[in-house]
Amino acid sequence: MKAEEIKSLNDRFRSSEPQEILSYFIERFGAKIALASSLGAEDQVLTEMIVKINPETTIFTLDTGRLFPETYDLIDRTSRKYKKNLQIYFPDNLKVQEMVNKKGINLFFESVESRKECCFLRKIEPLQRAFNGLDVWICGLRADQSVTRKDIDVVEWDNNNNLLKINPLAFWSEEQLWDYINTQKIPYNTLHDKGYPSIGCQPCTRAVEEGEDVRAGRWWWENPDTKECGLHKR
């Protein structure tokens, strides 16, 4: 998609409700669009909206092999509530096995490079497989989540994956998000109630203190400007 059309779409949808954005792109792209769900609060909101718009729309998630038990429970509760099995993609077990045997089970604490290698094998490579046949991916990114996401827009071109990327909640606040979850009774990860605003792999996620950035608990031993796994590399 050309830059001019992306700009036009952003001009059109920058102030739109997420449901309007989702309806347009789901109708336009059909089987070529999918929600890549991290099972975070944002993606749970998008799941609820998408199922109401078109329950046949693909929703997938990544099982890295290092998730919290609460996250697996959420997958089950979500599938039961919406009567829809999420597609689950796993990492290549032989590549993960080789990495762990070479660098250790918790290699991600040793350096940013090792952490990114782990993220690549457990997240990025499975995501690339999930993208096969797609033209558009829907994301739950919000601009106020972290310094690495403050410049996002509703519609973006993902050069890394050669896909159109849609962020329907780009300009929602944390308050809007949780008001919607509570009003619609959307299932969410119970770790959110224990001080975990952003949840990834268990060893790389901790609770945050009051007043900390919402992503302060992700890879907390790193500098804020490196705290992305590569899924949303800009």
C-alpha cells in the first residue's frame, strides 16, 4: 500500500472509534486480516470487538513456552466465552533446544543480544509463520504504553513483515481501556490485578510499583529504549 493511501486512511480514522476502524478493515480484507493477540488487556478488548463484527475473523496468539499459568488459563476462558478457538503458534523446538543448550535456560539476563535472540526464536519466527497469507495484522498497541510506542498511528506500514498494521486503540487511554473491559465483562489476565500492567514471558515480567511506566515490568533490567522484543520494531 502506498504512503499516500496510508496517510489518507489515517486522516479518515484518526478520531474514529475502534469498532469503526475494525469494521472497515475486516470487511475490506476478509480472510487476509488477523488479530495477533498477546492476550493483554488491549487485545482482549479487540477480541471482543472483532467477534461481534465478524466471528470468522482469524485471531491467533504465540505460545513461547515460558508463559504464566494465568495466561494459559486466559486462553481457555477466552475461547469458552467467545466460542472460538484461538490459533496458537509455537516456536521451533529444535532451534530453541539448540539455543538453550548453548547459552543456558535464562540466557536473556546475560545481554540485550541474547535476550533478543530468545525473543526472535520464541516470538518473531512463529509470528512470521502466522503471517503467511495475510495482508493486514491488527495490533493492540497504544501510544501511551511506553516511550517506544509514543509515535504510533492508527494505520502503519510494517516494513519488517511487508504488511499493513492496524492499531485501533492507538489513542485510547488506560482509563478508557479498563472502563470498556469492566462494562463489557471481558475476560482478562488475573495478573493485572496483582500489579502486572504488561504481561509477557514469566521470567521476563515482573509487577510494577505505583507510578511506574506500564511497561516497566517488561525486561526491567534493560534501558527503556530497548524494551521491545522485535515484534513492533520501528
